[in-house]
Amino acid sequence: MPEAKRSAPVPRILRCAVYTRKSTEEGLDQDFNSLDAQREAAQSFIKSQQREGWKAVPAHFDDGGFTGANMDRPALGRLLAAVRAREIDCVVVYKVDRLSRSLLDFARIMSLFDEHAVSFVSVTQQFNTSSSLGRLTLHILLSFAEFERQLIGERTRDKMSAARRKGKWTGGYLVLGYDVDPRGGRLIVNPKEAERVRELFRLFEEQGSISTALAAVQRRGWKLKSWTRRDGSPHAGGRFSANTLRRLLTNVLYVGDVRHKGTVYPGEHAPIVDRETWQRIQTLLQRYTPETTPRNKHDALLKGLLHCSACGTPMIPIRWGSRGRLYRYYVCRSARQQGATGVCPARSLPAQPIEDAVLQRLASSGAIDGAAMPHEDLVAQIAFIQSRIERVEYDGVSGQVNIRFRES
């Protein structure tokens, strides 16, 4: 009898997902765009491997308008989720840099692929990660892709620096008083908001300090800049704080200038505040605005210990300098940051009287040897107080001071 023909073994089905990406949204509204071209080339390659059991999955993984410098991409997230769910055996791309331009990110993706036995194939570079040569070539190509991305970033930064030196606005958060010209990327004056900005400058000049001006702003209910984002969603302006008010008063945009890397250049936009007013405000800010001490300069004995009993927040030390004299106070942090009116009833507290009162309480306490307390060395006094006192509470309404001693 003739020997029966042996049938060829049926190849294992290899489920292939096609991933496409384009950095910008330009041209994506066309009938046949870059993503379609990438997918068509990848599907043709998969079809050529049909005898090996390759089969494209129906799901599309397309990231249009997303950079390859990071992994914050919706389609890539869905692709990696499918890999973790073991729904994919192979990922096919048109070029390696479509998947990632970052060598570190690519290494993380490849580690995930290896963990789930998923192959990676690039159509135009014609290699896959199942071979050692393919892995070597892949790392070389990714190194050049990252090098190219860094060059593009450097060129972009150089271009933006040149634009700033010419006084152009190169983007960022809008400020009160200006809008973006719809005909091009430059700032134009918003008349209604510009008048509000001038009122803010006048108000600070009248009040003479950030805290009192902020309280007046809060009473009037004035808000920061509101605008509409490119996607049509609104950006509502928030409440003024001490920091945002100070940034507004020191923003060189309002005199028609731009600042870049610490240097001020003449801008191409119209000013809102005249330079004489601007200079007067800067002088006032330097002379009368209290300086919040970022660290204890050995002149705030109760820093970190003193709290406002009305709202429970710490009271921070501030210094007022005027005409060669120094005035020290403790103020409620909540009232200072958000405006005194309606936030906390506590008033500012002169530093010297409460520090003297605490030292006297320490000296007169029966549980503490007053003779052992240093009286001249401020550093030693601070260390002594920190070792003996756990918390000091000040009632800004009644003026009462409560001290909680540490347990010996």
C-alpha cells in the first residue's frame, strides 16, 4: 500500500497588534493620514507572514497628536493593558521611534513584553526582538532616536530664547490684563482687565503692604485671570493670595517688558502700567512688605511652637524693615496667605512681648530651674525653649497665651 501523505503542521496563531503614533495633530483630519499609512504598512507585513500563523487583531491602537518622549498616551496605555491581559502575542510598528523616543521608557516597555512573551517587530527596520541581533540593533536605533529628540529639544529652546530676547510672548499662563491675539501668538490688552490691574497697583500704593492690600482685594471679591483653553474648556480665575498678588505687582509684562532667565527685554506688547508707577511700587515692596523668614535666623524664639488658637494653624514670624529699624511680629499663617478678612480673627502679635512672657513663665515655673535658663545667648535660648515647651497657643481675640510644657 502506498504510504499516506503527511499533512503539514498547522502553525500557532500569533495575535499581532499594530501601534501607530504621530507627534502632532496636523493632517489627522485627512481621509488618509499618517496613522493610516503606518497601519497599512504594518498590516501588509503581517499578511506576508500569514503562513507563519500571524493574524492582526481588530483593535486599533492609534495615538494622534502625542509625543514619543513619554508614556502618557491613551492608545499606548490600552496596548500595554492588552499585553498584561495576554491578549496579544506580537506588537508591530512602522518604525521603532513610533513606540517610544526615550531609551528608558522603551526599556520598560520591552521588559513588560519579555515578561509576557510578546515579540516586537518594526516593519521598515526589518528585525524583531526574538533574536540577539535584533535586540542589539534595536538599542542602537533607540539611542539615535533619543539623541535626535534631544537635538530637537535644544533647537526648540534656542528658538524660544531668541524669541524672548526679541520681546515676543512664547506661551504660558495668561495674566490679568492681557489676551492672546487670535491672529497670532502675541499679547493684546484687555481694556476691562487692564483697568483692574491699574486699580490693584493703586490699591497697594495706598495700603503700603501686601497683607492689607490683600484684605482689601478679598473684600472686593476680585479674582485672577479667567480664560478658555484650546479644547474649549473654561479656566476659572481663583482667589488672590499673598503670593499671587506679589507676582502680579512684580510682573514686568505690565510695563511692556518680558523676562527671560533673569534678564529683562523690551516686549512687543503694549504696557498697562507706566514706568514711574511701576518703580514706586517696586520701592514700596522692598521697603514695607514684611519678609517671611524661610528659616530661623535666631530672632524668632517661638518659631514652630506658637499656634493660633482660633484656627489651629502655626503663627509665622515676619519682619518689617523701615528707616533702618526692624519690627518683628508673629502672624497667623492662614490669615496671611488667604487675606485677613473673613479667614481668621487673630491679629498680628508683636514678637518681643510674647517671647518675654514665655521666658518669664519658664523662669517662674516650679518644675523648671530658672537659673539654668540662658539669658544672653539667643541660640541657647531657642534650644532651651524647644526642650522645655511643646506648644504655645495665642488667642488673638482675648490676647490670652497658653503654654503646654513637655513632660520631664
